[in-house]
Amino acid sequence: MFSTPEWLQDALLWALGAAVVAIMIYRQLRRRQLTLRRLAALPLVVAVLAFIVDPDMVDRLHQSLDLMVFGVGVLLAVATGIARAFTMDVSIVDDVAFAQGNRRTVILWCLTFALRIGEFVTAHYIGAEEGVGEAMLFFATTLTSQSCTLAWRGAVALRSTRNDAMEFVE
């Protein structure tokens, strides 16, 4: 039987990941409605795929150094996700919240990738093991924190709009 070389499998996986990220960033630059499905679907799928694609990840995270690096990655992912959410414009139209990214959102995505690459290089330098699963969980975590922050901003904007309407009626 024909077997695919491991390097080709890895290259295809990284290419697929890059395509998903590019499409996702492009979509964030368009005005889109904030719904639970839109905010939660991609992070959930990526998190589940992380465990499927990299089943050895759980074993790697039993080492304290690897777990520490993973924890730093989670903190970086949450911080960059929150920061990106605050670069996005949130608007209310007919009691529906919308979000749209801009140039600053793209710049922060580039910073997010640079921080993740820096974390990967540092982990390798200090002897911590990392695989594609940790990178995928980083991506899922940063998307989740961005989504949660956008949901909160949308709810605050919606509440503010409703309060302004009530004051106008009185």
C-alpha cells in the first residue's frame, strides 16, 4: 500500500490550518452578527480537533515544564483575544449586535502569531516539548476569549441602547 510521508502530512496539516486562519481573519473584517453559533463553533471545533490530531499532547502535559509553558500560552492567548475584541467595532441595529474588525485587529492577529511562535521557540530552547495540539488549543483559547469579550461588549451595547430608548420614552 501507499503511505504518505510524515513530512507531507505535517505540511498539509499546516497548510490547512493556515487556510482556516486566513478565512477566519477575513471574515472578522466583515460586519457580522454576534450569535452564539458564530462565536462558539470554530473554537469548539479547533479544541476537539487538537485532541484528535495530537493524541500525545495529554501525555506531554504531564511534565511540569511542559505544563508551565502551556499555562503561559493560555495566558497569552486570553490576553491577545481580549485585546483583539477591543479593536473591533460593536454596533447595534434593530436590537441585534454586530461586530467588525479593522486594521488594528489584523495587526493584533500578527502580534498573536508572533507571540505564539516566540513561545514555541522559547519552549524548544528550554527543553519543553510542544506539538501541533498545543498550537491548536492556543488558537481555540484566543478565539474563545475574543468571542466572550465580544459577547460581553455586545450585551453592554444592547443594554445601553435599550436604556437610552427607555429614557427617550419617559
